[in-house]
Amino acid sequence: MELNGNVTIAAPRQRVWAALNDPAVLARCIDGVESLTRVEGKGGERFEGKMNAKVGPVRASFAGHVALTQVNAPESYVLVGEGKGGVAGFAKGEAAVTLTEPAPGQTLLSYHVNSSVGGK
């Protein structure tokens, strides 16, 4: 599945960047994520968490991780995630996030997401 879009946020880019690096805020930004916890000492920014996903008639709970890669603070990063749902299968995804300031005190958040699920 592929998703693209953008959202204008009434806040300076630095404040939006800080929010997107807060596990509680980031969890609310990713559809289906119940929780994210920062994992220290794993090299780079990394989070572990739980999410619920529905594919057709099947709803499954996944445990997995999300890593921030290609970080260019406060302009962009790529989120790379992977989760396992036991007998339900697996989910993988990647989201490129870019922040620009079209006007003072405003941030344009643009995203490009690719995700896939597999298994039974």
C-alpha cells in the first residue's frame, strides 16, 4: 500500500520536529499504533511498540519496532518499521517525512508511505 500527503501545522518547524521525536506524539501519528517506547543503546533512534491492524476481515495485533533513519534535523527523516503478529503474519513499512516552513510559525509536513503485510 502506498500513501502520500501533506498537512499544514500552525507551529514552527522546530516545535513540530520535537513533537515528532516524542514517542507518545509519534504513536498518535501512526494509524493503529497503541504504544511506542524509546529503546536506549540500540544505535540511532529506535522505538518498540504495539499496533492493531485490520486487513480485510482479519484484525491482528503486532509487536515490533520503528527506527528513525536518514535523519536531517529539523527537516526530514525516514521511519522504518516492522512487526510480527504471530499466526496473523507480519507488517513492514517505511515513511519518508519532510518538514518545510512555508511561512513564519507554520510547518508543512509531507509524507510518503509504503507498507506491506503478509502471512495467513
